[in-house]
Amino acid sequence: MSTIAQNLKQLTSKLPTGVKLVAVSKFHPVERLQEAYDAGQRLFGENRAQELASKAPQLPVDIEWNFIGHLQKNKVRMIIPHVAMIQSVDSVELLTLINKEAARVNRHIKVLLQLHVAKEQTKSGFTVDEVLKAAAEGNFEGLSNVTIAGVMAMATFTDDMQQVASEFETVHDTFIKLREMKFATPEFKEISMGMSDDWPIAVEHGATIVRIGTDIFGAREY
Ligand SMILES: *Cc1c(COP(=O)(O)O)cnc(C)c1O
């Protein structure tokens, strides 16, 4: 069995049933992704539009591509034909544009609202106040070609696991608030959080999707 297949097997045996695993394949060549595919993996995550658009046509069509990085508006059109889900929606403008571009090519896209809960200013996403305000103002309504399926977040990059846990707790609380306010639908069900270093804590706090790169593919060479 290849190392990638072994890593996947080990991870999936530890993940509770019902928690989905997105294999974060950024910076890895398509051959490595194919190995993961051959081991049964179907969900893949990329964080750069160009890279996703170039890899997708080289790999099997039943892969569900997830976009997980900061998405510039001028790159939306490039990824829409390929993605099943955009996890990193960080503004109402971006959401509106995704809806428009999806409608243009007759696609339906699932999206997650990215929450900014980490300490680093470089990370993007709605603050908790912003997302609740946008929901209250009806900014997430009337979108024919997107389904808002939940929230996504990254914790602060730190060894302080208590800090990480409290950020995941905030994400979970905000998910519940949004669901009560606006999204009392079965489609609003996903909490995407947890990476190689912190996924067990994320799962403890209600993650339904974890996004793992290094623990599957090894270290990235930038
Ligand atoms: C790279 C990345 C991951 C995976 O990180 P690892 O530490 O390699 O598991 C998860 N989420 C996002 C948004 C990423 O950019």
C-alpha cells in the first residue's frame, strides 16, 4: 500500500463516522492526488484558483473539488465549472458574484461562510458580528444558484490548544445562531474546521468536515 493510502486509512479509521475528510492537495502534483483517488478519496481541497483549474481536467470527473482559499473576484469564473463547494466565502459581494457566475453556466454550487475567529489579521472571513448582521439584513437570501451549507474557519496557528478550542467553540456557537436565525433548513449542516495539527479538537467541537493536507500528502514544497 502506498504511503498516501496508508495515511488515508489511518485518518479515516480515527475520524468519527459522518465527519467528511477533504484531502488538501495544494502544491502537490496530480500523480499524488491520483494515488489518493485510487485509495478511494473523492473530496479534494485546493486554495489557488489557477492550480485547481489546471488540475481538475487531468483527474477523474467524480472528484468533488472544494475551494478553500481566499478567492479573488476575477478568479470566480475560472473555478465555477470545476467546484462542488466553495468553502471560503468571505463577503456578500463574493457570494453574489458566485451565484451570478454559477447561473451563467447553469451550475449549482454549495458554499460555506468563512468566519474569522483567529488572532492573525492575515486570515480572511466574516467576523462573528459581520456574519450575524449580514444574515439579519437578509443578505444571504434570494440566491438561486448557491446553497449556503454552513460555515468554515481556521484557528490561530499556535501551540496553545486552549486558544484553538475556544475559537472552534465560537465557530460552533455562531453556526447554531445562524441556523436559528436564518438557515433552519436541512442543507445548513456543515462546520468545516480542523487541519493536520488540530483536527481532533475541531471534531470535539462539532466539525462535520476536516481539511487535511500534511498528514495525507506529507510536507508541501513551496
Ligand atoms: C493548507 C490548508 C489546510 C490543510 O493544512 P495542513 O496543515 O496541511 O493539514 C486546511 N485548510 C486550509 C484553508 C488550508 O489552506
